[in-house]
Amino acid sequence: MDPGLGYNLTSGVEFRAGFRMARLGRQYAEFFGIFDGEKMIGVYSPLDMVFSATDYEAFKCKGYKPEDAAAVMTNLAVYVSTLKQ
């Protein structure tokens, strides 16, 4: 993605309190492409983004801090909006 279009999520990403220890040394957003042959048809993240975007805490929430969850979702929206059909 063009760096001028979104947030830098390659380092410094912060996670929910109950999940920080599990992510030590991996302070970046995590995504996997879903492919049909050579064509990417989807994007998957094993980390919670929707609940993480709220200010509420949840026991064992495996997600981002709210600010970073919003940045992740913004980057996904920008990426999807720039795809060519």
C-alpha cells in the first residue's frame, strides 16, 4: 500500500493488556491473504479488530488497543477501496 494512504502498522502497534505478553517482540499488525490460485480473494486476521475498537476491556481479548484497532480497520478500508476489479 502507498505509505501516504494509511497508517504504519509495521512496528509500534499496541495490544490489549491481557494479550501483550503473548505478542512480545511482535508489535505489528498481522494479516493473511486468502487465495484462490494466484488471486487474493480475502484478508484474514487472527486478532480481534471489532471489539478492540471499543474502549471496553474483556477478559483474554486477543486484539489491539482501540487506537491501533481503528488504524488497522482504516488501512483495510483504504486497501479494499483501491483494488481494481
